Amino acid sequence: MRVQNNSHMLTGKVREEISKRNSPIAEFLNDNDSFSILNAGYDRDYLHARKAGGCFIEDCSGNIYIDTALGAGTHILGHASPIITEEIEKQAREGTLYILPNKYTYEVGELLSHAIPHFSSFVFCNSGTEATIRATRIARAYTGRKKIAMFSGGWHGGNDMLLFEEDYNGDETKPVPMFKSPGVPEELMGMMLMLPYNNGAAFDLIEQHKDELAMVIIEPSQGSNPRDDVGEFLGELRRITAKHSILLCFDEIVTGFRVALGGCQEYYGVEADIATYGKALGGGLPIGLVAGKKEVMSVVKGNGHKKPVFMGGTFSANPLVMHVAKAVLQYLIENRGTIYSSLNENGQRVRNTINEFCAANQVPVRMIGIGSISRMIFTDKAIKSRRERDKYEADDTLQKLFYSYLRFEKGVHVSSNRILFLSTAHKKEHIEKIIHSIIATLEYFTKHLNIFK
Ligand code: PMP
């Protein structure tokens, strides 16, 4: 089966839609030299939002979509959940930043030690990126080694030390890294080892570099190819890193408090030495967390004559975020028996239904995922990694048009990273609407545009 690129047939229509939807901010989108917003995503062609609630998001023209982006997976309780907004209002009146320590931080620490019981030491910060930077510093201080290993297809935020991707011209069992962005010094590449994800060749590379490696960092289930078949791979990674006293760090910024209360570590029964969290924990406010085993994290305070590892930050563990994190954690802990089974069943139902439809209709698309995290893959080949995904998937223009049609014609918004998240605010009718909308879009592309052949 092949994918034909008839994308030109939709381009005009989608473009027209986008310019209509953006009209309330059109005055800011005209080419003009007086100022520009350079943050990622601030493109004139992209959807601009003005508010959100539950599982819905509204654009600047008042069009409402079912949201599957959910703040890049953050809003596990849906947008503007009263569990969170009431706490924000309460704490905002009592001060948002003291610089002095606040009691909520201890309360969050106590709740964390229930949610992820193999960790007892915590450092809070303000984003996932910051958490991966801090985890790297802790690992280097603890081991006295310099090199960090990361996996091809992984993402750990805008952290210069890990801002690399695989050059696919190289051998897949020995990934050749390249810079993901200008501005990262050449020298940093020499302090990083890239490993193949979900591939046993990674263990040979770790063996070869065992004396230089401070830490192996991994998104246990990668956002670029979310999957739930990596238990054995993660178990072996745990075994080999422990054997060589290399720290194993799980980047659970997406999966933490989402696939299970204890993230992928609970889901797969694999304990890392140190882990990074963010997103869901902050209930939509900026947060990052490094959690670790006591012994590893002890370097933060300094060991005997050793200097402490620097962990300061103006906004870290501020009372507003901590007050909200406490409410989120309390709710997740109290309801863990129902929340995760229902979120994960809903995710599985979306994937199963789409996959059954595609298989029955010879549509070369599949949906993969873990729990409430899913991604459509525009090929019917079973893929093992991001590299294989990129090798087999249909052209990116086609995918962009697919998601534009799904959004503008069917009212379901999928983020530009193409990961679909579900929340507790997505009820049965919303799940059905997501499924029907995706199937209707696949049918439109297949029957009317003749794109999948
Ligand atoms: N790690 C992972 C796995 C992520 O998905 C992200 C963000 N999408 C980050 C790190 C970086 O987090 P932040 O955007 O909060 O800096």
C-alpha cells in the first residue's frame, strides 16, 4: 500500500480556514517591523487560542475544539479544573513568591514519597528542561564522570547538553548524533553518547563506554513513538546500568503521574536512580522536579568536604505552584484506583477502534501508544523506533493537512507534536467524537481525495 501525495488539493482550503480563524489577531500578524514574537509556535499560520475549559479549547474567533493537546499532556484533569483553579485563587491572595521556604513544599514532598516510594529526595524547579539540566549536573557530581547517554528519538527539552538528534545516514545500531540547533557548542557533542532506542545494540555501546558514563537518560516511552512494549528493554537497561554503576534517569516529564501514579516506573516495575517530572504535577503552572534515591541526591547538600551541587532558583518551589501541586497530587493519590484504569482504557479504546478501521479498510495508518498517550503513525508497517517511523511514514505535508482537516472540519485539535492525550474531563461522548472524527477524516482522505492507495 502506498500513500499518494495529493496534498495540493487541500492546501488552498486549509489556508483559507486558518486565516479566517485567526482574524481577531490579524492586526498582529501583518508583516511589520516594530516587533516580533520569536517563541516556538508563534507562526502566522497557526491556530491561536483564547480560552480553554474541561476537554475544550477555543480559538480567537470563538471556534471550539475538543482538545487532545492538553498543554502538551499537562492537564490530566482537563483545562481549568476547579480542583486547581480554586487553589490558585486562594494562594494568589496569600502571595505567590516569598523566597523564604514555604510549608506546602514539605507537604508535596510527603505526597511524592507515597506516589513514587523508591524516591525520597526532591528538588523542585520551573520546567522539564530545567529538571533535565539539574539531573545531569547531579549525576556528574555523584559519579565524577562526564558523559551522558541519551537515546535517538528522545526529547529532554531545550537542554543544550541533550539537544541532539540522529543523523540517519549512519548505522542504526550505532547512532551518529547531529546538532538539533545552532548555538550549541561543538564540545558538548563529545560529552554525549547516542544510543539506539528499543534496540539491544544500545547495551553493547553502554558496555564500551562504561567508564565514562555518568548517566543514561531515557524517555521510557518516547513521545515520538509512544509504545507499551518496552518493558523488557527497560529491564535490561536497568540491569546493565546498575552493573556498571551508571545512573539510570527516567525522563517522566510526560509519563509521570499519567500512565500510572508512579509513571512508567510503576507501569513497568522498573526503578530508576533518578527521574525528572513536570507537566501534570503542576496542574498547568510551570513546574519541574528531580526526584532521586537518597544516596544519589545527597550530593546536592554536599558530602563532608565536598561542595554542594548548585540548585537555587528564584521561582523554584514557589508557594503558588506548590499549593497547586499539593492539590493535584492529593486528588491523584485519592483517586488512583479509578483514574488510571479509566484513562488507560479510554486510550486503548481509541487506538483499537482506529486500528480495526484501518486494517479492515486497507488504510495505511495505525495508532500506537501507552495508556492515555497516543500517536497516529502514517504507515501500516510495525515500527520499533522513531528512526523506523521516519523511514516509513507518509510525507509530512500530508500529515499536516490531515490534522488541519481534523481540526477545522471535525473540531478535534491535535497538537503540532501530534501526540494525543486524554484527561479525566474527556467523557464517553468526547472519546466517541474523537474516534468518529478521526475515522471520518481518514475516510475523506481515502475516498474523496484518493490519498491512500
Ligand atoms: N522531557 C520530555 C519527555 C518532554 O516531553 C518535555 C516537554 N515536552 C521536556 C522534557 C521539557 O519540558 P519543558 O517543556 O517543561 O521544559
